Amino acid sequence: MNTLSVKINDSLHYIGVNDRETQLFENLWPLEHGVSYNSYLMTGEKNALLDTVKITKVDSFIEKVREVLGDRPLDYLIVHHMEPDHSGSIRTVIDHYPDVTIVGNKKTAEFLNNFYGITENIQVVADGESLDLGDHKLTFYTTPMVHWPESMVSFEENTGTLFSQDAFGGFGALNGPIFDDEINWEFYAEETIRYFANIVGKFSKQVQAALKKLGGLDIKMICPVHGPIWRENPGIIVDMYDKLSRYESEEGVVIVYGSMYGNTEVMAETIARGLAEEGIKNIKIFDVSKTHNSHIMKEIWKYRGLILGSCTYNNYLFPEMANLLSVIKMNKLQNHILGMFGSYSWSGGALKALKEFGENCEYDVIEETVEAKGAPTKEDLEKCHEIAVQMANKLKALRD
């Protein structure tokens, strides 16, 4: 029984691979559950490979290509996205199939030269242009900055298949199931949100533009380069990306604190209890030095309320809190309610830095703040409770 490639339909095979060894995606974001690098092989009068995989997985990848093609030639290699986790095996493909024509847009050609020194056998396609494969036709649509400038997708009209590159993707290795009707979506949903929040979210405006551009297509199946293939209900992943890129969020509060000796943590706990007393049920608390930013960002993207607290460290923010703020700013997070608190021993600075962050973002900032000197006093904790009340009131005012 064939256990290498997976037949999607009579002319399309899944030949992707799983990566459970890499610890950090882009050398930044933890991969506790791995990640898939998806590639597809379309066969017929002309044979086309759609994207490759990370070079560390090239041996099993080429084995799958050969399994599907047999003695037939590979006519085209479609490059939707040049990030090395999808383009890394291009040179090896050329070594095995020296007559292959590489298909990409004008910017793709530039990247091919910059990354791999490839300048020959490149066919440049424009937005809206089609590639005739005989019994199939791929139409290309540029989707710049989703999430690189050369990013594009292709659409096969006969089967309604969208090859979507990084769009509609997510973290998580495909552990047997590869289709949406085979997976436990509750698990993949969380990893998809984390992927979006850290990889794609900063380009939400461009995601919205791409969704509008592709809105007229009769999409029956979505084949991304990460995560499951959507053959049963692609509307689920399209709706998720639409909501995430419009910064839609749920009622709830994420409290993130940086604390060296526990005083700031006490303030965070007081705020959390106050929120619960005010009827807010979705409350997440994170010690910024214990939980990776990628997981914190996922929760921040999900919930409307955000409360940040930091002890003072060298007249500034606790270093891990400063790092989190840089990640939030980098991802251009919008449409949140922000609360702030802090503590210091002999010279403040953390709350001042948090307030500067609040002034420079477009959030609805809570008026009450507090910065405790040493251990929080009764008055300090009362102010913490007031932060909770004000946050709860703003959230409840948004209820339908």
C-alpha cells in the first residue's frame, strides 16, 4: 500500500512533509507540535510541481515526486512563495529534472537569483495570467505582502482548487490526517491562530485585499503550504482569516506581567480577581518570563482586553516585557482595550514606559493606572481593582 504521497484526486497528489525536529519556526517561534511543509504535484498532459519543501526534508520529498511521476518528465515548477521553507529544494529539483521550467512572477525571478543564483528556464507570469497545462489551467493572482512581496496564489478552475501559499496556513505537523474532514479542528484552530498572530497578522490589511481579490472565485478546495488541506469546508479557514485580519476578538482579558520578586504578580492576581467579580469569564494570566511571546500573542489576538504590568528594571521595563511590546508593535495589533500597572523599588520607570506605549498605539486606554513602591499597599490594590472595574465596564459595553 502506498504510504508516501497522498492522492487528492485523479490529477493531484499531496507530496508534503512533516518537520518535528525544528524547534523554532523562522528561528523565532516555538514548534512544540511541529509544522508541515506542503507541496503538490499536478499530473496530466503537462506535469507541474507546486512549491517545494525545506531543504532538510529534501530526500523524502524527491522520493515522493519520483513515486508519482515515475518515468514521466516534470514540465513546470510553480513557485508561489520564495521563503526557504518552501523554496529550499528548488536546486535539488533542477538537479533531478534539468529541463523543468520555473514559473513565478517578476519579483520571484529576482528572489530566485538572490537566494539560489538561478537565472535560466524561468517563465514570468503576471497577475491574472494563466498557464495552460493541457487538461488543466492555472491562473495566477499576486497577493503582495501576504506575507512576502513576491507572494502569489494560483487557481485551477476545473476542480475549484486554490493553491494559497502561506495564506490559510497554520502551525502543527499533519499527524496522519491531512484533510479538514479528518482532523481535530479544535487543536489545529489554536495553532492556526498562533501562526496568524505571529507570521501573517502584521499584514492584515494585505490579507483583506487578497480576500477581496479572490472573492469572486468558486473555491471548492484550498491547498496551503502549511496545515491541513481544506476539501470539505474551505469556508471555515477563509472566515477565520477574515475575522483575524479584521481584528475581531472575543470578550476576555489577557493579563501579562513581568515580576522579579512577586510584587507585580500580586497586582496581576488582584486585577484578575476583580475582573471575575465583574462577570468577565475569559481571563488569561501570563508571566512574560515564562511563556513565549508567540503563545501570548495568540491569546492577545483572541481577546479584546489587554492589561500589561511590569516591575522597573534599570529605570525601564522588565526586559522580557520590553520584548513583548516590540512584538506587539511589530504585528500592528489593533482594536484592543489597554490597562497598565507597575512597581518599583527606589526609582520608577516601567509604568512611564507602558504609558508611552499606550500613547503611541490606537487602543482604548483605561484611565486608572497604579505603580507600587515595593510591596503593593492596600491603596495600590484598590487601584488595581479599579483597573479591573474599568476594563470590565468597557468590555460589557460592547455586548450585543
